[in-house]
Amino acid sequence: MAAWRLRRAGAALAASSAVAVALAASSASASEPSAAALDAARQRVAQPWVAPPPRDAQRAALAGSTSAEPLDVLVVGGGATGCGAALDAATRGLRVGLVEREDFSSGTSSRSTKLIHGGVRYLEKAVFNLDYGQLKLVFHALKERKQFYDLVAGRRLLHLSRYYSVDESVELFPTLAKNGHDRSLRGTVVYYDGQMNDSRLNVGLACTAAVVGAAVLNYAEVVSLIKDESGQRIIGARIRDTLSGKEFETFAKVVINAAGPFCDSVRKMANSNVVPMICPSSGVHIVLPDYYSPEGMGLIVPKTKDGRVVFMLPWLGRTVAGTTDSSTAITMLPEPHEDEIQFILDAISDYLNVQGIWPIAGATEGRGQALTALRLVDK
Ligand SMILES: Cc1cc2nc3c(=O)[nH]c(=O)nc-3n(C[C@H](O)[C@H](O)[C@H](O)COP(=O)(O)OP(=O)(O)OC[C@H]3O[C@@H](n4cnc5c(N)ncnc54)[C@H](O)[C@@H]3O)c2cc1C
């Protein structure tokens, strides 16, 4: 078992690392950002009282594009992936549009475990299954996290891991059980990882993209894609403003599909015969009272009864525990199931000396507040 110290990171001028699928190749240059474009972006962001342009201006910029004068990039989806891609493209000096059919971060990106991944989930598989792919993922995550941290943490970088004796561990983490059902505590390893406010980071990316020149519109849904006369190339999208109900067209050299779990529905707009490439699974977190975890420290159960990893982390004055991994239908608000909530409670109660663990009052048949997110798994 490992206890876990957390460092918080704020939203910053950083691009998301998640994968997006470009639907149409184009002549738009996607090379390294020019120093001048980056400088201009930094200067705009640094201005006091800087704010994104109003909704009407964003909408007009999207609707003002034509097939003769298209945007360089149109991003479909305003989660972390889409907003990160839009910001990245805008800081390269490209003309960018982004549309999100709900609010920014209303999908998976507001329901994560809030970790800036060091890849601990994948480390065990890498070592014990001798899985080189998982090991590469860990190194990749560590490299990305370091870059992100360098950017936001300055000198407050992460510390080295340390072993603590049983007594030290219980002093550090008072709810830790010295004796569990069929095991006793031998000590803990404390290691350091980063924590973020995922939805704020996402909204920060959207606002920063807008400030540096991208036309960014929420409550705007792509209802179909526009193709050129040959029917081969995607040149834009038809968009419905879901607040006014009005539709308009936006033209772009490249359309990026960043629709997360809804990725296949956008792919189908391009080709109705396309074979689905993703299968969704849901991950549930439950919210517990604050005293389950001391401030700034969490707990990782590295191996649950069925071999999964469960985290218990301090979050906004409470404790968040999770997650699960079950296949599900694709929906914007997946429902947590009773057995998933029980799975998390069982996993953490094995390690705690708190009697009768119940999540705080809220949804889900009176059992507590549970948050569910969708994750994508390559088939
Ligand atoms: C349980 C769980 C825990 C996780 N924990 C972590 C973690 O601790 N740390 C971490 O870094 N990552 C974590 N992740 C991964 C991370 O949350 C995801 O990689 C990320 O949120 C995916 O973002 P996205 O933008 O691709 O998808 P989403 O956030 O789902 O965004 C897709 C958006 O596209 C929009 N959209 C769909 N169709 C259309 C359309 N036609 N027109 C316009 N908009 C459309 C949707 O409304 C949605 O907002 C976790 C994931 C899960 C499931």
C-alpha cells in the first residue's frame, strides 16, 4: 500500500496530451509554433483584465468563415482534448474554431480522478507482466507531467518517495488500519503526484484559447459535416447553436474530432459505414467526508480483490475514492451502479479503521454521491 502526497497545479498555458483524430488532412502548417506567434499569445494572456470575447463575437467568427476563406482548424468537442488542441493550434498562429454542444468540460473531463498522471496505474502491469508497452506509457506520462509541472510549479517540484514505519504511517494517515481483515500493516511508501482541478483546467484551456484568438463556442453542436464537390474531402461543419436553435456553417481546412466517447458519432457523419473504433467503459468515484484522508495526502490500494487499483484522495474539502471500470452504453451522464459503489467501499474499507463507511448524502438510491465518467478503450 502506498500513501500519497499531492501537489496542486493550476490551469496554465498548457496543451492537453490526449489524442484527437483529424478527419481531413490539409495544407495548414502544424509545425512548431513560431517564436513570434508564441510571444504574441503570451503577451495577450499576460494583459491585466484580459477576457475572452463575448459569445456573439465567437459565433460571428465561426459563421464568418467561407469555403474560399476557411479557418485552418475546426475542433469538435470542448473537453480537455479539444480545448488543448485548440489552444495548441492557436499558439502556432493558426486560425482556429472550437464548438462544444454542452458546456466546456461537461463530459469525461470534469469527472476524472484529478491526477496529473505519473503512470502509477500502469507501473504494476509493466513490471509484473513484463509489459514493455505499459512501461513506455509510464515514461511517457512522467515526461509529460514533468513538462507540465515545470510550467506550473516553478521551483515547487515533486519530492522523492520515502518509506514510513507502521507508527509513522498511522500518525501521517490516522484512518489507516494497523490490522485489516486478513493482513497487518508493515509500513507505507509515500510518493508524490500532482492533482488538478480538471474542469477548471479545461475551462482555463478554453478561455486561454479564446484569448489568443480561437473562436470558441459552447452550446454549439456539430450536426453534420460538409464535404467538397467530390464528396471526398471534409471542408467544414453545420453547427446548431443550441441556445438559439439557429444553424450556421463553418468552413475549415482541418476538422479535428475531439468528441471523446461520442467520437464514433462524428466519424459516422463523415462516413455512415465506418466501423466503430472505440468501446466505452464507465468509471465511478464516490465522495466521502473529509476525515477519511488527511490534508494533502491520499491512499492507493494497488491491488483490489480483483486486481484493480483504487485511489482515495482529498478533494475540495472531501475525499474522493475510485475508480471502477465497467463496460457501458454511451451517454452524457452515465449512472453509477450499486455494485460499483460497493466495490469501492469494500476496496478501501479493507485498509481503514473507520467503522461503517458510507459516502456522503446525495444521489444514487440514498447511498451517497457518486460521480461517473466515461473512458474510451481501444478495441
Ligand atoms: C474514471 C476516469 C478517471 C480518470 N482519471 C484521470 C486522471 O486522474 N488524470 C488524467 O489526466 N486523466 C484521467 N482520466 C482521463 C481523462 O479524464 C480523459 O482522457 C479526458 O477527460 C478525455 O477528454 P476528451 O476531451 O477527449 O473527452 P470529453 O471530456 O468527454 O469531451 C468530449 C466533448 O465532446 C462533446 N461533443 C460530442 N459530440 C459533439 C458534437 N457533435 N458537437 C459538439 N461537441 C460534441 C461532448 O459534449 C464532450 O464535452 C480519467 C478518465 C476516466 C474515465
